[in-house]
Amino acid sequence: MAKGDAILEAKDIVIKFNLRGRTLTAIRGAGLRLNEGETLAIVGESGSGKSVLTKSFIGMLDQNGWVDSGEAVFEGRNLAAIKDEKDWLAIRGKKISMVFQDPMTALNPLLTVGAQIKEVFELHHGLSGKQADHAVVEMLERVGIDNPSERRKQYPHEFSGGMRQRVVIAIAVACKPRILICDEPTTALDVTIQAQILDLIKALQRDLAFTTVYITHDLGVVANVADKVAVMYAGQIVETGSAEEVFYDSRHPYTWALLSSLPQLGVKGQPLYSISGTPPNLFNTVVGDAFAPRNPKALKVDFAAQPPMFQVSPTHSAATWLLDPRAPAMEPPPAILAMRAKLGGAKLGGAKLGDAAKNGGAL
Amino acid sequence: MIRGAMMREPLAAGSESAEAIAAKVDASLFVPADFDANAAERGGYSDYSYWRSTMRGFLKNRVALGFLLLLGALLLFTFVQPLLPGQKSPTHIHIDPATGMQYRNVAPGAEFWFGTNTIGQDLWARIWGGTRTSLMLGLLVGVAEMLIGITFGAIWGYVRRLDGVITEIYNVINNIPTTIVLMLLAYILRPSFKTMVIAMCATGWLGLARFVRNQIVIIRDREYNLASRCLGTPSRRIIVKNLLPYLVSVIMLQTALSIPGTIGWEVFLTYIGLGLPVSIPSLGNLVNEGRQIMMSPELRYQLLFPTIILSLITISFYVLGNAFSDASDPRNHV
Amino acid sequence: MLKYTIKRLGQSLITLFIVVSAVFLLMRLLPVEGYFGDGYDKLSESQREAVLQKMGLLDPWYVQMGAFYKGLLRGDLGVSTIYRKDVPVLEVIGPRVPYSMKFGIVATCLALIAGLGMGVSMAKNKGKGLDKLWTGYVVFVNAVPLAVYLLFIQLYGTSLLDLPLLFDKYMPSSWILPAVSMSLGGIAGYAMWMRRYMVDELNKDYIKLAKAKGLSQSTIMVRHVMRNAYVPMAQYLPASILMTISGSIYIESLYSIPGMGGLLVDVIQRQDNTMVQALVLIFSSVGIIGLFLGDLLMALFDPRIKLSKSGASR
Ligand SMILES: Nc1ncnc2c1ncn2[C@@H]1O[C@H](COP(=O)(O)OP(=O)(O)O)[C@@H](O)[C@H]1O
Ligand SMILES: [Mg+2]
């Protein structure tokens, strides 16, 4: 498959949970398209459904949850329709693998690091004994662990957080996956280590040629690594586009609010912008635009009907009534305009987007 | 009508064009709406209440509800039984007026519902009298353990300097089999109601104290973080809405669960001869009396009746306690 | 590991010392009549004093304790005062040790095998029929006082299965009921804890990663969940020995097994103070040693403990 072809295409995914005797709709018709070889970042505040949506691609929803409708096509197969655990074994950890947020608890404390990586080689590559050990050492070296032949015999508690995350990444890529999903891979780590881990994943992606999905609520990470961005709010993708489009030309009020809350966009002496209010209660049916109650400039129509995905460009679309021709013209908030001016200048100067965001302040 | 139509139309990438969907919406709606700051806050997940979730969890458990009814009926009957008409005294020895002899080992019948024992006492009255004694013992021990447990647990948790010392004391007591401690204390203090209470309190408070201590350490550390990081109210709300009710419910639970335990130990101590004086009817004494004649099959009712009542009571307490414990654990509030 | 062992050993010795001293001092609270047996009333005041003097019971408590510890180090626990007058305590207890040990070991093994199996099957079938059935058993054993259900096992078990009512060392079939009875509590305990630990492990994050690796549910169960659940179970082993002790006291006396548990009941009823003291000390020591061994076992399995400074993390 050539670079740029769709590798995973999800449409209208609805995911529900049973909670305390009631049904909660965590994902309310989300769709996304993932292209071969690219890096997609899913952003949104916590609880917006980033983890749930991606976990459904490897059949790892919690016991009380299920994919209610929609489809997710991967290699000609509809992942949303897989019910049998056996069928998942052909995909999970083999074609699509996942790195979780907290490396401190992700490893089995009673098995050596090597044994835990070895499991993958035994399972997916049929290696055993010396061969598998050799592969483990190679893998550890590849993820940047010094003295791998000694360290593979150590237990997780003898590794630091950053090192453990490297081990987790080694486990995830050992199967040579086609898609690697990183669910907030650096949130639990020190700032200095975050950048190293991101670099590591980038390097591995180059070598092993997989497609990466980052889940994060750190827009700094997005600017650093992503080709494409999907913004999630209350179980829906509200805006999606290339990283440039989402940063310079965002259209959804929620994206504006999210960008405005970036610390590095704050104006000295003024309180940091934060989105007021809380996301909707997912037990209730959401009518209209889910973000409308928190949007001071919402239109009446936002409360009446759910906006469709309006195309802005072939790669960029957003679900907001502001894109309807009948809507009054609406300027993004000043912070966004200021950012665009700043980033625009940087762009003209030839610097990359990521550098501009980095220069904006420590992430 | 618009709402209905839109709700069934999820965000569709490709199923229907945006323009087609938009066409269904009335143009007059494209004007700014009034912003209601309160409405923005109204989302969220404020529908959680600790006690309501606990009750829901508990009420879902049919078996536990059945035992609740059973236990309620048993307890009620135990305490109103002496007030009912036609009840006999549990200690009175009945004499046959015709022969002047005691009514020994009379089989269950119209006069003596559960029969009489080897010296002519009414077994029915003795069983309920014994249940009263055993329940009182259990209740007393339960409350005493609760007080000691909370006090020690609170000191243990709050006073950091004593943490090490109390932990050591805990380890020492915890390392000795409970049976041995009980037997030794009962042996030294000589059998009596008071002895029984003291002996059982000496070991029973440990678990509760440890739990209270752990919970207080959690709360203490949260408070500390709260002060140092100025995080505002949410932590405090978690403490008041979640941790405290949990603490309270576990304390209630442990007190309830210690009752069947106490009843069981009483039977055991009675067996080795360290129980209550035989003049006091108690479940332990009844079981022990029944055991001594259990080799004659026609007299086995004297063992069976007390053990049935006893088992019903302890099983009810145990099942209820555990059902409540599951329901009250915030981790199960899913 | 060596450092941990030494530290933990020191802890146990201190505990043992405290327990021995406490038991000794508590026993001093008893009225002195207990040292005379039936003959107390016949003796004159001065004769009584002479006897007490001879036994050292009139000395200040610290002198008595010193003498007691001196004897203890020489392996001398005093002489029986009533049960078998003037016979050294250890001589009375000695022949009974093998019985208690044999029953204890058999019961513990039975409990271990049946209990772990039961626990694993409960965790695997969580919420289903088998889980409920075994839970019913656990509830029964925990809720109904052991003094009651063991009695019924003796009463009906012997007649239904046509087994001997009392223990007879020459009759192998008389071993069955007592040994099974002794293991019932342990089985329930092991099953309950094994189930709980496995369910705990199942909810941990590393299980998510194991699943994300593509391991099948059964591989995860065997290689991760069960393995990890055995570690805290190692620590439960001694606790179950404590339970077996409790059970044995009652069961040995119920079936007239000539072991230490039955002896303890006898000497309590006969009020033989030195015998009670000695047996209480022996049983407490077994408990303390058992917990010590359990912690060592756990440290052996859990690589994290070798590094931790805090020692036993219970
Ligand atoms: N097991 C579950 N049971 C009930 N609700 C769940 C469960 N898992 C997730 N949710 C709900 O789904 C929503 C999305 O969660 P998640 O995907 O974890 O958010 P995030 O974007 O932070 O990753 C949240 O509102 C959460 O309450
Ligand atoms: Mg998440």
C-alpha cells in the first residue's frame, strides 16, 4: 500500500457504556480517516473520548462498554463488527498496538523486562530460546537502553519512568505493527524526558514504517509531531485537518478555545484563558452543538440542531454552524488572531510549525 | 421537528452531504443566542451520591434482601418473645405434678414446643433466652471494639510519632493466633460475662483500627496536598462526599460482622469449659448441653434446634455484612 | 535478601520475647491454688508456703522471670502441677507433637491444593455458577461457627460414611474425618484469597498491556494473573497454619486425638497452670515462626521486596 492511502477509516462510531444501571454514550458518531505512514494527533480535554475511541480499534473497551453502531475498516475488515475475542487476536498487538499513559504500572512487576518483551517475539514471530533473547536485546538497544544484555534480566522497578516507557514502546513495536496508538505516552513523564520519548517514536516510525496515532491534550506535542490533527469534544470529532490548517485556520469555536488555553499564548499580566463550564452529561441526549452551552457567542441554531461536518478544504473540515453560508461572520477570539500573526511571521521566516510552538514557551 | 430529525442524524462523514443536512435547518436560527453561564456549568457528572449508590448496590442483591428480612424477623422475635402470652421462663425447672419428678427430655410437643432438656427446662424459652444473651454479648463486644478500634486507629493515623510503636504492637498481637489469646485471657480472668467481653475485645479491635488508620492517612495526605498546592475545593469534596461515608460504613459493617464472630467464639470457649456459667442460658451453653447427649438419636433435637437458630443468625449477619460491604465500597460504584 | 532475612528474623525474635514475657506475667496473675491440685484444702498455711517457696512463686516477679528464662534456654519449661504431677512439661508434650504435626501438615496440604484450585476456578468463572457455588461454601464455613459445623461433621459424617467416631492410631480410616475437618477452614480461606488476589491482578494496568500485546485470555491468566496472585498467597500460608491451629485445638479434643491441641483443652479444664503456660507459648511461637517463614517465602518470589527498606508490607 502506498503512502497516503487510507489504512483505517472509521465512520459514525457510537460507543456506549452501562454505568450504574444507566446507559452513557461516550462516543456519539465519530469518524476519522488515517492514512498510511502519517501521524495523526487526537486532541481534546480529558473525558472527551479519545481513549475510548481508539481502544475500540483494538477491542479493548472496558467490560461495560460496546460499539453500538458505525464501522471502522482496516485491511478490508470492519473492526466495529468484531465480537469474538479470537478474531481480535489476529489484530490486537499484531497489526495495531498501543502504548498506554502510565509506564509505572504498565509492566508486570514480577517478570523481568526481557521476559515481557520476549513474549511478543514468541507470540508473533515464533521465536524461542536464544533467538528470542537475541531479538529482545536488539529491541532494547533500538529503543535506547544501554547495556541491554544485562538490563533485560532486571525487573521493572529497577527502571526509571522514562526507561520503562521505552520498554513499553519496545513491546508495542516488537510485533512490527501497521498502526501504533500512543495514548498520552508522555503525560506521566518529566518534561525533559517527554521530548526524548517523542523523538524515539518518530525514529522508530521512520525505521519500521508504521502509522502513528497520538492521543494527547498537550498541543505542544501536537505541534511537534503531527501531520494531521483531529479535535475531539464530547464524543465527537469537531474539527479535523492538517496540523497547519488546525493551527492557522481553525474554524470551530471549541478549537479556538482549546488553542487559547495554551500557556504559551497567554499575554503577560493577564490571567490564563481557560474554558469555562463543564462538558455535557453524556447520560443525556445532546441536542445541537455540544459545545454551545459553554460558548458565549453561540447561535440559536447551535442549540437547535447538530451541525454537520462542513468541508473547508479537501483535507480540512469542521462541525460548526459558523461554516453555514447563512451564519453571521464571526472572528476568532483575539488570542487566536494574535497567535496566527505570530506563527504566520514564523512561517514566513521559514521556520517549522513545531519550532514556532516550541519557541512560544516551555511545554 | 428539526430536533427530532437532527438527533437521528449523527455526524456523518460522507453519508449525507453537509449542505443537505443544513438545508433542513431554518435560516432564522442563525442569530446569536443568549449566553447562560449557569447552563454551561450544568453539564458534568453531579448525579453521584455515595449513599444512593450504596443503597442501589445493596437493593440489587436479592439474596441479601432475603437475609435482611429473615434477620429482622429473628431479632424482633427474640426480643418480643418473653412478652408474648404463654411463654415459659428459660431457667425454670418444670416438675411433673403427678410424680413430683422433673420433666426430663420431653420430646417437642404442644406443651413444650421444642421439648425440654435433661433437667426439665423448656428448650423453646431457653433458645430465645440464649439468643438474647448471645446477641447482647455480641452487641456489647461490637460497640466496645468499635470504640477501641476508632480511638487507636485515629491516634495511629494522626500522631506520626506513634505510628511505629503502634504498628509494632499491632504486629505482635496480630502474630498470635486469636484462639490462643482468647483462651489465655478467659483462663486467667475466670469465666464470666465480663471476662467474655474483655477477652473478645482484646483481639477484635485490631482490624478496625488498621482500617481507620489507613483511611486517616489517606485523608491526611490529601489535606496536606490541598494546603500545599492550593488546589481549591474538589479534594475536600471528595473527602466529605466519598471517604468519610466510606469510613462510616465500614465501621458500621465491622461492628455488625463482629456479632456472629463473637457468637461463634462463645460457643468455642464454652466447649473448652471457659464459657459463661451454666446458669446463664446462652447459645454456647445450649450447644454444649446438646453435644453431651448427641449420641442418643432421639435426643438430638436438643442439639439441632439451638444450632439451627444460631446458624441462621450468623449466616444472616455474615451475608448482609458482605453485601453491604460490596455495596458501600466506592470502587464498586460503577 | 540476607539483610532482609536478618531484619525480619530480629523482628520475629523481639515479638517472640514480648509474647513470652507477656504470657509469663499474665500467668502470674492467677491465684496460687492452681499449683496445688486437689490437695490445697488439706495443707496448712505453712505447708502451702513451703511448697510455693520451693516452686519460687514467692519471689519478686523479675526473679521469677529470670529463672523462667534461664530454664527456657536450657529447654526446661517446668513440671506439670496437676495433669501429671511433677512430670516435666516437655515430657508430657513430647509424644504428642508427632500427631499434631502429621495432622497439621496433611490438613495444610489438603487445604492448599483444594483451596487454590477452588480459588482459581472461582476467579475464572467470576459471577457464574461455579463461582456462586464455591462462594456459598466459603460463606458457610466463615459464617457458621466452627464449633458447630465440625460437631455435625463428626456426628453425621461418622454414621453416614461409616467411619470411626474417635481417633484410633491403629485404624487408618479414623484419620480421614479429622484431617478433612481441619482443612475445611483453610480451603475456604485459600479459595477466597486466591479469588480476590486474582481479581485484583486482573484489574491492574499491566494486564491491559499484556492484552494489548495480543496475548490470549488464557495465557494472561496463567502467565500473569495466577503467577502474580501466588505471591501474596505465599504470605497467607502461615495465616492458614494459624487457622489450622485453631481448628486443631477443637478437632483434636473432639476426636480424642492425642495431640497438643487436645492436650491444651484438657489442661485448661484441669487448670494445670504450667502446662497451660507451656502450650500457649508453643502455639504462639508456631504462629510467629509461621508468619516469619511466610514473609521470607514472599520475599523469595517478589523481586521488589529485596530492595525495600520497610520490611514486611502487609
Ligand atoms: N468503563 C467505562 N464506564 C463508563 N464510562 C466510561 C468508561 N470508560 C470511559 N468512560 C466514559 O467515556 C468518556 C470518555 O473517556 P476517555 O476516552 O477515557 O476520555 P479521554 O479523552 O480523557 O481519553 C468519559 O466521559 C468517561 O466517563
Ligand atoms: Mg484518556
